[in-house]
Amino acid sequence: MVTIRQHGSNGELFDISSFLTDIDRFVRPDTWTIVIDECMGDRAVEIQQLSSSDHTLADCAFRSLYHDIFQTIDGHFVVLSGGEPVLELLAVDSSFWEISGTPAFESHMLAKYGAWHRA
């Protein structure tokens, strides 16, 4: 597991929309299991209600639903491929992401987005 920043040096947000191309580079998601406590953007209330407990969505349905979310405050995402969990992304308090996956994926995410350091 690696812990990366949720906010870049120039104030940009690193969120699922940023991570999709990275995920696609390493795995082919079939489904997503999500639990979203709080997020911001269009359909945020719908997503929070829908995923108050583990909710599983096909990849295309997840991408459509989460398309206009620009920030996940607190949320848990499990990416499944071939029916098996392959990646896990946990947004914590709008501060950082805990990322678990293959060593190659974790290294890529750490190099691209930067390590989170407690202030």
C-alpha cells in the first residue's frame, strides 16, 4: 500500500477521474464495489445514498455515475477484474489516498501523484 496526496502542488485535485487512465493502463475493470461517505459534484447525493453500504456496479455504469464527481472526501473503491479484487483506493478526509494493488501500479501512482506527508 502507498499513500498519495489528494491535492497537488498547484492546488489541483487528484480524484477517481484523474486515476481512470492509470487504472486502465494496469487492469481492465469489470466491476467496482464502492462505499462513498461524501463526495462533491453532480449526482453526489445520489451516489452517497446509493453506496451507503457496499454497492457493486459494472465498469461502464460506475464511470457514467461518477463522471461529474470532482472530489471524493471519504470513499472506498475496490476494482474487480475477472471477478477478483485487483485494486483498492481509499479517500481519507479529503487529505490523501491509500492505494493498494500490484507493486507496479503502486509505484506508478506514487511517482505520478506524489507521496502524502502528514503536516
